[in-house]
Amino acid sequence: MKRLLLLAILVQIGCSQAIVQKSESSLDPRYESAVQQARHFMRDSLAASGIPGASITVSVNGAIVWSEGFGYADLEQGVPVTSETKFRVGSVSKPLTATAMALLYEEGKINLDAPVQTYVPVFPQKRYPVSLRQLSGHTAGIRHYQGTEMLLGRRFLSVEEGLSIFKDDSLLFEPGTQFSYSSYAWNLISAAIEGAGRMNFLDFMTQRVFRPLGMTNTVADYSDSLISKRARWYTRDSLEHIINARFVDNSYKWAGGGFLSTTVDLAKFGNAMLSGTLLKPQTVGMMFTSQKLKDGRETQYGIGWFIRKDKKGRLVVSHSGGSVGGTAQLLLYPDQDVVVALLVNSDRRFIHHASAIAEFFLAQ
């Protein structure tokens, strides 16, 4: 019966009858055409992909010009997505965490090139020293997930306990010689933030990053807590039927992939990075600059951000996120002062749609 209900809802989506929840803010007439084009694109894309729900927010010149929800946050209960729906942001947690580290760097409490044991003495010494700069740029040699580790369902009671998953493993290579993406590197960064900031990591994030930026809907994805307007998570089975995603507890990786947020909050965060609201412009510039390996090759990753040029030669600073039952994309166009945040409650790949949406507004 439940399968039939889901199929009926999806048929509605496929017939372009998907629920659309508009934001309450008035539409800037300068972007009316862009919004109409982007809205049709989102409706068609959602229907074609079979993704249950999505939220999109676009900001231009520091102001939100469009924010809207599409489809369902909860298929079983028929709850529509709104601009206040909280989604798993996955690895978009990394630039959030990088901002906390950057605050401590500005205050002189963190040296990005000091050995990580300076701030995390419980982390074992390795064959080579490892720095926070290398950790934040994925050049430290710390491994990524193995096997089913991304599906962990146990509760980790502290950041230090989360280190136990990988702390005794050897480095994959000499730090600075290769780029190898690692979410566990951010576990170490969060432990360093606790050591240097003298505060619990999640408290630091709330008090020093989220609250000052008005990101009131960005929280840790506690599996045992009631969190208002949190979406449900979906995946596909072998027959391409939409099913509930597996239960996971993200407490082992808050810093690298454990936050919930809304597209509005992510747009606020993107604007803060572009405007220098929270960090000094020179600090943001450092974060937005690709790191280099020891042989001089650029990694196209700065401190918590991917750095690239698009097909039209525009600088794009971004991060995507893939989690159990969630996908995220945050795009920043610094020279055009455009921010696009896209969140969906499915692990089906959907992130490239953010770039397509950005084009409607970059053309204005």
C-alpha cells in the first residue's frame, strides 16, 4: 500500500503537478524572467529525476532574489518542501568548519602550518608531520571512508571518540605530495578547533559561525532528537523504486558531513564569505586560493573550498555534498556576487542543476 502511495505521488510529479512552495519575500522584478526560467527548469528536472523534494535559493549582490521549495520533504505524510526545510548538507559542512578554523587563525590561536598534535595531542605521531593547512586541502594523506563506514549507526559521544575510526592508520602518502579527498581529515580539524578554541566543537560552530550570520536553521543532525522541519531521507532500490534511506548516525563526522541546513542559511553563509562579514577579505582570499603540491601542481582546492573556472572563464568557488538520503551544492561566483544553494532529500546525483540555475541569473 505504501509503495502504491509513493508511486501515485511520483506520477503527480511526473505530470508537472509537483507541489511548489514559494518564499514569502517579494520577487525583485529585475530577476522575474530568470526566476520563471529557473522555476520551469526545476519542475522539469525534478519530474525527470524522480527526486522527492528540493529547495533552491539564489542571492545576487548580497540579497536573496529567489527562494523556493519543490516537491515533498516527507512523501509518506505529503509534507511539502519549503525554504525552511532542513536537509543534510553532507560535505558542504567542510566550508562551514573551515570558517571556524579561519576565525581562530585570525585570532592567532591557530597556526595552519604547525603539526596537528599542537592542538590535538591525543592524535598519534605519524611518519611525517601533518598540518591543518594540509588537512583542510586534502593533501595530508589521511584516508577517506572504507567499506560501509559511511553507514555507521552508532553514537559517538565526542569529537575525540570519532578520531578512533582512523587515528591508528598509516598515512596514505607523504603530506603535500598528492591530493586525496578525506572527510576524516575534518574530524582532526574539528578536534583542533576544540583544542585551540577551548570549546566544544558544535558549541563553537553555533556561537561563532551560525549565530553571528543569522543561520538559525543550521544544526547538527542528531539522530535521537526532534528537529523541526527536518526532511525525510530517500534512496532507490535495485528496481529504481523510491525507498527510505538507511538509518545512520552522523555524530562521527560533524565537521566533514554532519550538519543540517536550509538553502536560505547557506546563501547567507555564501554572502558572508563574499562580503567579508565574518572573516577578513585577505583570509577569505587565502581560503579561495588553490593549494599547491610540493611539485608545484595546483589541487583546485583551497581551504575548505573547490576552486575552478567554468566554461566561460568565470571563477567558481564551491562545494558539493553527498550523504545518506541527501545531496547538496553551494556555488559562489565572487566576481559576479552570485550565490546559489541547492538541497535535495535524495542521494541521487542532482548537483549539476545548480550551475544550470546560476546561468539564468548570471545572464541578467
